[in-house]
Amino acid sequence: MEQIKFNGIVLKAVDYKDKDKLLTIFTLELGILTATLKGVNQDKAKLKFAAMPFCFAEFVATSKNGFYTITECMQIESFYNIISNYNKSIAGFLGLEISSIIIQNVPDELWFITLINYLKTLEFSNCNDYVAMIKFILTALNKIGYGLSFDCCSECGLKFVGDVYINMEMGELECATCKSANSTKLTRQQFAVLNIINNTDFASLSSIKQKDEVYISILTVLKHNLQLRLGTTLKSLK
């Protein structure tokens, strides 16, 4: 039986047998893995915190035949403000859910850092939660090969000068001339805000100020686009 250490974020936990939980953990070193946390459903279990979604920690586990059992956990950050705030929790679970879909059991340091930066933005900054969600979805689209190009139409290659549309079949931005029956229009305000968020890093998102209804309308379009690209429904945004 091998003992290993890894840094990870708990994406979800489900009951297993009477007293245990199965954790899905996005790890820096191994990608996504499933591990058993024994006895955690007992009242006096010492590692209850390790079964909480968003728990960012250094884990120690035993490994046998590809199965992991957590034996120790040293918490780095609980992200308590996300868990205790309804709106932030929706935004946070979006990050966990998308990560669980697009990351496999192989290391992905860049996305691990992206997820941590996103959660830290929700936890510690005064950034609007909708802005953080939009940024995260844009980053996810880019990760899976469907990043939006704000410079020119994906069809004709000309710079945008009028209305802009998202082609929901192809997942690309296009001009009014090239739009198809499956295209959704973005207002000039929506397009401008999207472009600004796309070009702003997580640490600077708090500088962006706009009415919530503008962000919500953008999120509605982006959610639909991302779900089509992933081929699934995002439960966290229902």
C-alpha cells in the first residue's frame, strides 16, 4: 500500500456506505480523482471539514490498486464566505461543476490555478459575482477550444462595426451579414462589457461596474453557448 500527498480542491462529496463519503477532488498533481473518507459521517469525526465542497487542502492518502483513502488533511483555505453566501455559492459551484466536466485524471496546473484564482476572487474581493462568473465561463470556453474572438467576424474576417451575434451552432462571434438562423444577437452594450471582461484578469475584475441586469443577460447567452459546447446542462445555473 502506497502513501501519497497531493494538493486539491474538493469538488463534491457523496455518502458511501453508512459512515463514509466518496470525495471527488481536483488535484494539482494528479488531475481529478475519487477518494474515500472513512468514518466522516460520525458525529465526532475529525476530518468533517475535508468532506466540504471548496475545501482546498493538502491531502495524505493511501493508494491501492488505483483506489485512494484519505488519512490526513491539512486545510489551506475553506472559502467560508462562498459557502455561507447564497449568491456566491451559486457562482462557486459553477466553477466546481465546470471543472469536473472539462478536467480528467491528468494534471492540469494552469486550470488548477484558474479555479483557485476564481474562488479567491469570490471569497476575498469586492468584484461583482456575475462578473466573476462571466470571466470564468469565457475562460472555460477558451480552455475547450471555443474562445470568443472579439476582433473580427469568424466568417468573413472583417472587424465588427455594427451588431454582433453568437452562432450557437459553431460557438463563434459573427457579424450581421454572416449571422445564421441559430445566431443570438448581442447588444452593443453586452458586446462591449463582454470584451472588457475578457481582457481583464481575475485580480482586476472589481474595477468593472455595470448594472446587474446587463450581466444577467450576458450570463444567459453564455450559459446556453457553454452548455451546447459541453453537451450537458449545468445544474449549478438552473
